[in-house]
Amino acid sequence: MSQHADSSAPAVPAAAEPSYAERARTLVHVARTGALSTLSRRHPGHPFGSVMPYAPDERGRPLVLISGMAMHTRNLEADPRASLLVTQPGRTEDPLAAARATLVSETRPIAAPDLPAARARYLERHPEAVAWVDFDDFAFWRLEVVEVYFVGGFAAMDWVGAEAYAGARPDPLAEGAASIIEHMNRDHADALLVFARVLAGVAADAAEMVAVDRLGFRLRIRRGSELTARRIAFPAEVTSLEVARSTLIAMLAECRARAAR
């Protein structure tokens, strides 16, 4: 797994992070829509892009509900090769710092025995689709993942094999991570500044939480005109929103005690 070093980082051991496979599974679990690229029949050799709602199955393979009249469906009928680009939901500022994953896949219609489970899983994610899910010209297809290219932001990227991706599990904080980040940035900017100064060792002017998972969180730190990022580890694995809250409170108390010595 390749990951470029931050030349401005202090010479201390890197804080543990989930694997790229786990981070990719988490991203696909949290998002609801991706950009599907198929191979154009009208313009051979050219990729054709489509907005594509999906629902991941138990192995993280995207299930899609597509119309036989759609251009992407016609493309897939001629050539099943496709990719789905999934990007970090809600991230509008500095999009190149956001996580994204490209799922290189072969896309096939779902066999009849698997249709009830696919239908239930898809409607759980996209209940509005009940209005057209049973139309004759709509069908469920599955993206069989060949390989995944994951980008976790600047200087964090690598290929993830299909088996590693399928065997990983979404992070236990996945559904609540956005609310943790919003709450900390909105209501506890002072705490993030303490974390940056005490735990990251940066004489920071401001700090923003940009990611959080079961093993820790990432800060974007401003010092004058300089921006840098630091990973902060939790003292122990966090498996729920309640534990995340109590852990952050305890970490802040410890940091303030250290700063007062």
C-alpha cells in the first residue's frame, strides 16, 4: 500500500488508520449515488458518464436499478465493463481533499433467485424508487468489482483488490461521522485547537476536523498562511457515537492537563 509522506510532519510514529479497503467500503456504504462510466456504443472507445443511485450488497457490490431505454443500459448490454466513481458525501469545499473510490467492475443483470433480496436492499436505500421499481422496462444489475482505486485525500491513494474490498467492513462510526465532524467544527473549535497544539505538536492558529473513524480523526490545521493535516489516534478503538463523545471529552481533559503543567 503506497502512501506519500507529509514532509512537514513531525518525526513521530504515524497514528493507526483503517486500511484503504475498509475506508473504501465505508465510503461506498455511506454514499447513495455515484458516477457510472460505461463504454459508448455510439462513440466506440469513449466513456459515457451517468448519475447512478445504488445500494451496496453484503460484499459492497453496488446494486443499480436501470431502464432498458437508458443509454448506459444499452452500453452495458454491448460491453459489461464499467466503473463507478463514489465521492465523499457533503464535501463541497476543497473537493480534491475529499475521499473517493473508483470501482472498476463488470456489470451483469441480477439472476432471478437474487432479485427479492436486491429489491429489498435497494428500496431500503432509495424508497422513492417504489414508484417505478416494478415497471417492465426496469431491471436490477450488479457491479461485480474487479478492483478499487481509493483516494483518501492528498497523498493517500492505492489500488485495493476485490477480495480485500469485499472482506472489509464499513467503519462503525460511518453513519454518524458527518454529525461528529459538524458538531466538533461548529461547537468545539477551541477543543480542536487544543488537540492540534498538544497532540499534533503544531503551534496552530486554527484547526478543523475533516474525518473521523473508529481509530482516530484527522485535522486540517492552519498556522499563519500554511495549511497541513495531522492524524490523531484515539487511545482505544471507538465503536459507537456515545463512546466517541466520551473519548473526545476525556482526550480534551488530558490535553488541557498536559498544557497546564
